[in-house]
Amino acid sequence: MTTPVCTRNQIDPRGPRFGATITSLVLIAAIVVISTPVGVVLVAWQTVVFGLGAFVGLHAQPYGALYRALVQPRLPRPTHLEDAAGPRFAQGVGFLMLALALVSVLIGLTVVATVLLAFALAAAFLNAAFGFCLGCEMRIIGLRVLSR
């Protein structure tokens, strides 16, 4: 039996959890300082991070790069790989939410931005703490609905 090796279509499932942990921390900080320039920068940063993961690919996502460089070499090989499509879709959902939050905070709708960030934080926390990818589940449900 060969041990899995990550590709652009198949990923180590521990990577997205690592990324979700960092995302959770960034989003908490952004919520705390939302009405300051630092808050705007944090929202913009996380928007870029999600955009890279969604539109370029998970290999371009900075938190994934950190995982592959610093964490993954210290762990045993994953026992299984997962399809990258689910986490990539989740990154797209995150990008949309954070882009809306960024526009909201820039035009002075801080409450709207905070609510959007809180929803994104809830999804990231579910992944970080429990390995439950809400965006991945949304994709599966969407595919089932579309296939009917």
C-alpha cells in the first residue's frame, strides 16, 4: 500500500483545519478592531487569502503554504487525502463574505461588516475545532440539488 502524497486535486485534510485556526484568529482580531485602520487591513488581508485559495488554488493560499512548510513535515503522512474541491468552494464562500464585509466597513456599515465577519468566524471555528467544513457541506448540498 502506498502512502498518499498531496496534489492540487487531493489535499491533506489537516491543512484546512490549520488554515481555519489562523483564519479564526485573524477574524477575531478584525472584529475586535473593526472600526480602526488595522481592522480594515485585517479584513482586506483575509479577503485576499480567501481569494487566492478560491481562484488560484489551495496551493496558493498562504496559510496552506505555512502548513506545508512548517507543520506537515513534522507530522506522519496523512492516512487519507480529500478532494480539494470542497475546501476550494469554502474559500470562495469566505471570499464573498469577506469582500462584502470589506465594502461594508469601508462605507461605514460597521455593524453589517461585524455580522458578516461573525458568520465567517463561526464557519472557520467549526472547521478549526471540529473538522466540520460548512462550505464543503454547502457544496455537497448544492450539487445534490442541481443533479435533480
